[in-house]
Amino acid sequence: DRLDEELGTDDSTRLFLTARRQRAINQGVRQFADLTACFTKESSIACSNAVREYDLLSTVNTTGGDFVRLSKQEPEYRLVSSGSSGSTQYVAGPDFRRVTVQWLDEYEPGWRQSTGGTPQYYYERTQGGKRLFGMYPPPKIGTSQVGTLRLPFVARPSSMTSDTDVPFKDSSLANRPDFEPYHEAFAHFGAYRLEKLRLQTAESGQQLQAFMGYVQRFLGALTPKGGTTVRVARSYFGEARSRRPSVGPVAWPTDRWGDR
């Protein structure tokens, strides 16, 4: 109905077929989710002793196979020991830093031969049809221990196929009323795609601008209100803590603060 308001009801049997309308709106939902990272999920990957890498595109590791990319919320490794101790160890934040394979090659020679320990770094790499999440050192997990990787990620929304479907809903999630103010964006994106079919370039561009306006509105709503506190990333007073004092200054990859 919302797309009818933008395109009208003409050509519904020749040009703007129902299947094309549905496909265009679903494309709008996926584009909105990709640009805003608004639709996130969390997967728990069961780790094995000394296994360094896990395929993020496998339905075993990310439920539903809807992984798009890692989210801004960083991953966390957890090691639970059973028995009399019953302790739980968490590795996250500054103790679990994102690096690249090139960084490991330069600053951790022989890292591929590691037989296990407590993970300190993580990285991503691709290999053919796989997108691999790796840890160094690979987790060392005893017979009475359970290692789990908690992985927040941006997910791909499922397609809507009927008039009763709601955007950003799947079998495990309830409706998201917080997204309702942005539902109009998907109609604008659908109109942007479909106006091309009748060569309405100007109208198509206007619909895309309207869609991007909703994207910016959503991102703006995420900006914290009020003042912010600026502080240095490293304390130069007191006891200095360094992982590798022998290699001199080390530049951390800047993409660990980004989302893409």
C-alpha cells in the first residue's frame, strides 16, 4: 500500500508487477539494514582445543546463515572450567584486539605454529567461499573446560512475502515497534528501483534521496545526547603496560573502531 502511494496503481499488471514490487521493497529493507547496521544478532560458537579459525558463513557457526559482517560490538571469548574450581574466564575489549594477518606475520613470527593458549588477538580473512574468523593464540581447552566465542554480527533480514509480514522479523524475534517510524523508507527505495522501469530518472533520484533521508535520520537518532568526555587512549602516568616492549611502537589497525 505504501508503495502504491509513491508509484500509483497503474501498470500493476504489466510493468509494476506484484513480484517486482515485493522484490524492490525487500531490497530496500536489506539496504537499510546494511547502511545502518540496525539488524544485529549474536552467535555462540563452540570452540575446540587448538582450533584457530571458524567459518562465519557456515550455518553451524552463525544460525540461519545470515551473516553480513561483524558488528561494532566486539567479540568475546569465554572459557568455563567445571569441577571443584568452576571458574569462568572472559577475554574481551583491550585483551582481545582486532589485528590483520599481515600484522601477525610482522609482530608474531611463527604464530601459525602455535599449539594453543589464551586468545589475545582476532582477525578475519577470506578463502574462496569461506569467511574465516581466527584467534591467536588458538584457544587451549582442557577436558573439563568449555570454550565459547560470543560473536555479535550484522545480519541479513529475511524477505517479506505476504501483506502481514513485518520488516526485521524472523522466527526467533518478535515485532520491532522501534522500526515503525522508518517503514516508509522501504517504499521510497522500492519506488527508486521501479521508477527506472518507466525511465523516470528524476523521480527515481528523488525517491533515493528520500530513502537516504530516513537512513540519516536513523543514524542521527543513535548519536548520544548531551556532552561527551574526551580522554587519551593510553595513560602515560603510573605503571606502563605493554604486550611487546621489545618491538617498539606498534600501530594498531584502525578498522577495529569501524563497523565495515
